[in-house]
Amino acid sequence: MSDATAASPIPTAHPRGKSSLFEQDALTRRRNAAETRFRLYGLTAIVVSLVVLAIMLFTIFRDGTSAFRQASLSFPITLDAAILDPNGNRAPEDLAKVTTIGYGNLIGQQFANFLAAEGIAVEGITDRDISGMVSRDAPGRLRDMVLANPALIGQTIDFTAYATGRIDGYLKGRVTMETAQLDSNVSVEQLQLADLLVERGILSVAFNSGFLTNPDASDQRPESSGLGVAIIGSLYMMVLVLIFTLPVGVAASIYLEEFAPKNRLTDLIEVNISNLAAVPSIVFGILGLAIFINFAGLPQSSSLVGALVISLMTLPTIIIATRAAIRAVPPSIRDAALGVGASKMQTVFHHVLPLAMPGILTGTILGLATALGETAPLLLIGMVAFVTNYPAGPLEGGVLDPATALPVQVYSWASRSDPAFIERSSGAIIVLLGFLVIMNVAAILLRRRFERRW
């Protein structure tokens, strides 16, 4: 710094009376204040969104994690041959004549006798109340065990049965002594007996694998309902949607982006693709009901029809994402390939498409993840039907068997009045969120795996 420079102080005001660049005037202060407020608005919007998301996830996990645990009763049962096989010949046709009513009476009597032998009793409780603590699913399960292995008849086995939804709710805090006084499906004496059974280790709450494997159940036995059919139906649909949409979507995108002439026809096609991506999903459900079921005669409530409807809805999204990925490849890649003698086809498939593959895969997986949560079109094609039988394998025509899907199962359980189904509805949402997280993580990993930088 020279002496002349050091001796010259920085002016604080313009000689003509104008403000200095180092001092904010009124206009600058207003502009800076507006920018500060805008940043504050954006930060507030993000915080509010995160808070709402946290509240939603907290509510779902608070109400739904208990669906993965189930109260069960463990006690010995003597399979009386006089009841289960009166003729004593162990013939399958004779054993099949004993209905679940007979097995239910046997279970109730054996459970009451076991409690009496153990000295576990509550004043005022009846044998009917005691047997009413065992799920109505138990007779069917015991009957299947006997039919599969008739040698069990006459033996005493350790049997584990689900407790009813009210007893299960009591152990999870959903049912109380006060609510039991107003509930015709449970009594205070049954809850008192449940406390004694917990102390003796006869009644316990453990992980419920049946929630992920069992089919749906009737309103009389919510404790035995599961997501088995819904998970299989969703997997079938997503695999079929991938088979239907990925080749068609990629081929259409390559043609429109690389080969199609720019004229009014292609402009019309592009506009219609964008419009189809914005059409409400229920419209595709109406279209699927009219074409695939009423006209083509495909079976209602099948995974194939659901996949066709979801494919129509997902295809525009995949085309748009694929075209964006192809368009993101620098033109210099095409020019270099053409410059060394590659044909247009070779340029696209050897250079452009590999570079666009990360974006194509990401867009496809995200489109499938969005389609996985669609409910309205599936309701219109009948996938809300009560399905208790597992569909066959994919090579055995299972895609034509009646099935349901995870979002439809959530809707079905949420529309029922029993609180146990509401709990399972939240649990199904957790499973659905798990599928979505897996698909989004797969999209990120695939993008990083195939991404190339230039």
C-alpha cells in the first residue's frame, strides 16, 4: 500500500450527496429482508412437511407394529377317537365327515378341563366363556392336522391356538376392563382369566408369522387374517407390469426420440402421452372393466387383469422418464459414433441406450413403485373380493386365479368395524411401505451401478 493510498480515507458518502456502496439504502434493505423472508418460508415449508411425515409414520407404526405380534394359547388336547373317528377305521372319507363344529366342541371342552385340572378359575365364568377365548380359526387348523396325519387320533398333543381378537387386544392395551363392560364380544371374567393365564405362561404374545403368510379371514376371526394372498397377488402384478411396460415403453421412447420425424402426428402422439400420464387412475379402472372383463372375458379379480390395467396407467410415465433419460445423453456422443461410421441403429443401441440405462431403470422402478400403491383401478375390476385361497404358481396359470393386492387389502381391512382389522390395516401399510422402500433403494443402487460420467 502506497502513502498516497493510505492517506486517502474511504469515502462514506458520494460527493453529490448519494449513499455509499458500503451502506444499505432503503431499497436494498427491503430487498434483503424479502430474500430473508423467502428463505424462511422455504425452511418453514420443509419443516412442516417433515413434521407431517413424522406424525404420519409415527401413527402408522404405533398402530401397526402390534399386528406383527399375536396372543396365543398353548394347552394339551387329547384327540378322542370316539369323537373324531367313531368307526375306528381311520378312513379319510370317514374322518372328513367330522366338521369344524365337532372339533370346536372338542377344543372348548379340552381347554376347560385343562384349566380345571390346573386349578385356574375365575368366579362367575362359564365353560362357554372359556371356549370363547379360543379363536374360531383353531377348529379348522386342528382338523387339517388330523386329516393330514390320522395317526394323531387317540394321542395327547400340545396344541397352540390363536386367542380371540378381544383377548389379543387386551394384552396389547386396545381393550380394557371398562370397555369390556360395554362389549358383547368379551366379558370382564374372560379378561380376568386372561391375566391368570399370562401369569401361568399359558397365554403369551409372540411374533405372528401368520400375518405375512395367512390368507384373509372373516369378520368372526380377525386374529387369523393375513397378507399371504395379497403379497402373492402384488408380486404377480408387478412382474407382469414389468414384462408388459418395459419393452413397449423403451421401444416407443427410442422411436419417438431418435427415429420419428418431427411433424404434426408425432406432436399429437407426444401430447397424448403427456395427457395419459395425468389421467386419474380410476379412469383406467373403468377402461379395464369395459375391455378386459366385459369385452375380452378375462376372469374378474385376477392378477392378469390387474396387471393389464396397471400397465396402461404406468406406460406413459415410463415413456416420459425413458425419453428424458435418452435426451440427457450429450449430442456429442451421437456425433462421435456417426463420425466413425456407425449406423443410426448402432449409435442408439451401442452408445445412447447404455448411457441412458440408469435413468431408464430408475424411471421404470419408480413408476412400478407408484403403481404398487394404486387402489381405485383394482377396486373396479373386482380385486376387492374376499379371497381365501392362494393362487397357483405362475407356470400353472396362477395369474388367472382370483387374488387381491396390498393396497386393496388395506382398504378392505380399514372398512371393517372390528378394531383388530384396523390394527392389521396399519400393519399392511407398513408392509407396503417396506416394498416401496426396497424398490426405491433398488432404483438408487441400479442408477449408481450403471451410471457413467462424461
